[in-house]
Amino acid sequence: MADADLPAPEDPADALAAVAALRRLADHLEDTAVERAMRAGWGWPQVADALGITRQAVHKKHAKRLIAAGVELRRR
């Protein structure tokens, strides 16, 4: 997508606030999708492949939160 196709606020503070809000939204969407996948019986490798990251990275980012939420995690 070309820069001209993206609406951007003139004020840098507004543009950066929009970026931060999008990151928070993306993190929330990822958390929700990972939890749903794990509750559906997916393993770490499947989730990692779907996100385009390593199994170790997805485990490090989500394992504690999922355990705290009572999600039963598969080893493989």
C-alpha cells in the first residue's frame, strides 16, 4: 500500500497516538485469537505458524496469561 493511500493526521502527536492505539488493538486481537486456538486444541507450533513467528516466541508471549486464564496447554 502506498503512503498516499493511507490517511494520516497532520499532527505528529495524533499520528503516533493512532499507531499506539492500533498496536494495542492488534495485541488484544492476537491475545484473543491465541486463546481461542489453544482452547480449540491447537498446539504451540500451529499457533506459531499461523502468526509467522517461532514456537518459542509465541509460548514466551502467551503461556503465563493462558495458564492464568485456566487454558489447558498442549505440550506438542
